[in-house]
Amino acid sequence: MSILQKNLAALSVRHAELSKRLAQLRPSSRIRFSASRAGPLYAVIGDDRETALHSRFDPRREASRLVDGSRSSGFCLVLGLGLGYHVRELLCQPQLQLALIVEYDGALLRAILEQQDLSDVWQDSRVQLYVDQAPRAVAAAIAQHYVPVVHGNLSTLLLRGRFDCDRALFSDAGTAASEAAEAAGADLSVQRVFGRQWMRNIITNSLACPVQPALPHCRSAIVSAAGPSLDHRIDAIARRNADQLLIATDTSLPRLLDAGIRPDLVLAIDCQLASYLHVLATSKQQLTLVADAGVYPALRRRFSAVHLIGGGHPLLAYLRAAGVPITWLDTSDGSVTHAAVRLAVQLGAEQVEVYGADFCYPRGSAYARGSYIHSHMIGRARRTVPYASGLYRFVLERPELELDQIDGRWAYTTKVMRHYRHRFTNLQAELGARIVRSIGASPIDSGTAPAGVQDPRCSEPGAHAPLNAASDTAAGNAHSVLVAYRQALAQIPTAHDPLWSYFDQITAAERLLWQTLFPLAAFYSAQSRPVGTAALLEHTRDGALQLLKQLV
């Protein structure tokens, strides 16, 4: 068997399509191979000028020094494969859980695979290879494979000679990967706070919702957020067309009810108690709540009907796959306004008007009048700390607050709000509907997105339960599924270090069960339990089993 055949055979086990593509390519003429003084091959790429990928003297020793100085962690992004010496050294590091290799020019890789036997690298389950992928695809790969609670930190190992030959390509890929890693880190921070509460709420709500009501179809929708500009659009909402579906975020609901406006749907996605305070005025209203399965359980008791939805939480994915009718809706932006727009489009809306989505604090005001924060500040007001001062202090105490010109006006904003604003402008390209955000009397039209363009996070293939289909079996399904889930968790083989080896030894179904616990593991990792260890996983399993015993 030739060197190329050995490489392609090893690649085909976990990279079958890539192996087939490389087999059909002609080797690149850009690269030349020679023996180094120490014996192993080194390679030179000759474009405008020759660039050596490795040391001409001892490429293995050079690779060892490169890895030793890279501070490699549990998850390593490798930019440039070359002849793979640095990858072999990396795989010898005991802390490594996964190496994601990015390479460009398939013909160049074909030439390398003809000369250098890397079959042992491709056979290692920790290696993922991405060839000729756009930055967006690299970011998606990071989002798919990088689990901070298992892998710890993400590091980058750069093969300088290879990087310099295609600097723009590798630089863009590295930037996209950094942004994806930053997003994963932000998710971890949230999971460390809410991981246990999410699991408790998901279990409780799944068991307590015997009916999943159908939701109305629409062609046009209005979404009300709770920003100060909502006050200027209340009359327009009251005069809406009869065929326009009104979706109120939970934060905006008090303002609408105060104006005598009854929304068609109310959306809530927050797992915290604060979300319950927004809906205290709904006890005599016959309203339908569309709620993330992780919301605070008391919230659903204020509504006559509840339709459970959920995003990418792994326990929700597990329940859906087992037949529990929890509708898929992307909530990964972390903003109820974004989720409401996605809900409107998923219900068929071709145009969505959004009111009250300021994404800033105009004139130092945080929320529309009548919202919970106003009632809260009125209750706390004293002669020395009046109501208006309390509202303004609330704004000034926001982290990373700065003054900027936004939508033609000066307003306070924060890093989080800038992120929400940026994500909102991208909704157009993801959803394909016309989205019009109005600030006062000024509509801001984002236009219409190109057909077929969609963010990879905004859909979950095979996970959709129709929003317009009712189900009366949710609670029964959930109870039997959760009982079986508890039994399956208890039967998983005991975890051991290193985790990558342990995950290789257990079945795919057992790995899926562990994935449902990763947000809970993040919660326990905040309690001085090190990430990426079997001890953390076993402690997490014990906590999950105790929770299931209490609730199911």
C-alpha cells in the first residue's frame, strides 16, 4: 500500500467525503520536498518566493519547541498542517482533548499525503481536519466541537511558514474561530450561573404542561419590546390591522395591558424569578404564553394556555428526540426580542414590525412606562431618593456604560446592548423576512434578505414540532421519558481521565447522555471543581440524579 493510500484509508474512517475529494485531486506543483540534515522530510512552497514549512535541519526538534512554547490546552486550533510534525507533538501532550486542524489548498494537501505518512494522526480520535473551508464554516466547527467544560481553554498553534503562504485565508479563519470561542466562553459564563436552574425548570415545566396548544399562522406580525420608544408607538399598536399578529415580550406586557391592548401571544425565555414579576397583572387575562421550557415555573401559572418552546439546550434536544413535543425556536441570542422575531417568522410572517427595540438607554431611560422596573422604583422611592432618581441610577449602574450616538440621538449603551443590536441587524440575512424596527416615528427598514441564506444556529434539522399543531400528551410523554432518562444516566460507565479516551470507549448513546449534563457541569465547575476532569462529570451526574429523584 502506498503512502497516499494509507493516508486516505485512515482519513476515510472519520473524514470520508474529504478522503474521496482528495483522491480525485491532482497534487499541487507549489510544493517541493527534500530531506533535512537530520533525515526527516521538509517542504518548501514556491510562490513569489520560496517559504520553508519546517526546519531544514531538524523539523521534529523544531516542532517540539513550537508545541512546548505554545501553551497548548485541552482544545487546540491548528492553523496549517504542513508535514504534520507539530501535530504529532501536540498529540503527545497529556492535556490535549481535541485538535482542530485548518488547511487550505486541497491539491497542496494531496501532494503532502503522497510524501508523508500521517495515517497515525488521522487514526487519532482527537483530530478533526477542515480543508478549504470559509471562515464561517470554521466558526461553525468551533461551535460544534468546542465544549469549554470538557476541553477547558482554547489555544491556537500556528505553523508560521504555512500561515505566511496564505496569510489572508488563515488570518480570516483564525479571527472567525476566536469570535466563536469568545461566544462559547460567554455561554459558559451564563451556564455557570444558571446551569442548575435551567435543568430544574426544564424538568418541572415539561412535567406540568399537559396540553401544547396550537399557535396561529400569520402573514404579518408586530413584536413589542419594552424599550422607552414603545411609549411612542402604543397608539399604532392599538390601531393594528386585524390580521396582524401581536407578539408581546414578557417585559413589554405590563405596558400593553396598561393601555388596554391584549396581545395574541406573550413570549418569555428568562429562567429567573424576575420574569415572573413582569406578568403579575395577567391573572384575569385569558392569554397564551409561548415559553422556553427553562422559564421560571411560576410564570406559566399566570396564563390560560402555555406552548413550550426551546433552543439548543442539550436536555431539550434529548427530550424532543424522545418524543416530548417541545417546539424548536432559536433563543441563542439571549434576547427575548430576537426570539420574538424568530417566532413571528416561524409562524409564517413575511413582514415583522418591531416596536420598543431601542438597544440603548435614550435620555437615560431604561424601559417603557408601566413596565416592572417603574413599579419597582415607585415602591422604593423615598423623599431623599425620588422615583426619577432611582430610574436614572439603575441606568448608571449598568456595567461598561458609555455615551454614544445611536439612531440619530445621543444615548447610553453597553457592550451587551451593542451585541444585541449587531445580532438584530443580522436577523434579516438569517430569516428572509422584512423586518422594520421603529424608533419613535422613524422606521428603520433592514430590507429583505437573499433567499436561502440562513444562520446555521437558527434551525435544528429534524427537531421541528409544528407550531400550529396541538398536542395533549406532553406531560405523559415527559414523565415516562424522564424516568427512562434517570435510569440511563445511572447506568453510564464511571468516567475516568483522560476524558477523550473515556468518550472513545463508551457508546454514542452514552455520550449523548453526558452532553445533556454539560450545562449543569458548568454550574458545578464554578464551585472550584476543575473543568475537563472525570471528577467534575461524576459530581455532575450525582447532582442530576438527585434533582431527578426530587422532581420526577
